[in-house]
Amino acid sequence: MNKQKQRRFYLLRDLWAFMKENKKWWLLPLIIMLVLTGLLIILGQSTPISPFIYPLI
């Protein structure tokens, strides 16, 4: 289980290490906005919340 958990978050840890080591902090807001946009698209497809999300777009 622990090995599977490590594999799951490897991309996030690798991305965080890259930003920290190379001082690429400007990528953080970009990544956050991409994740939030993806969540908005997923929620807007088939949930009861979708009529309230569409006016935001």
C-alpha cells in the first residue's frame, strides 16, 4: 500500500522539487489555475451544481 501511495504522488513531488530547486515559483499559479479549470469542467458535466456553474463561465 505504501509503495502504491508513493507512486501516486510521485508526479506532484517531482514537480514540487523542480520548482523549488530551479526557483520556478511562477509556475505555481499556472498549475493551480489549470487544476481549478479542470475541476470546474468535471463538475459542470454531470452534477446538480451545473446550472449554477454555467453562469460563471
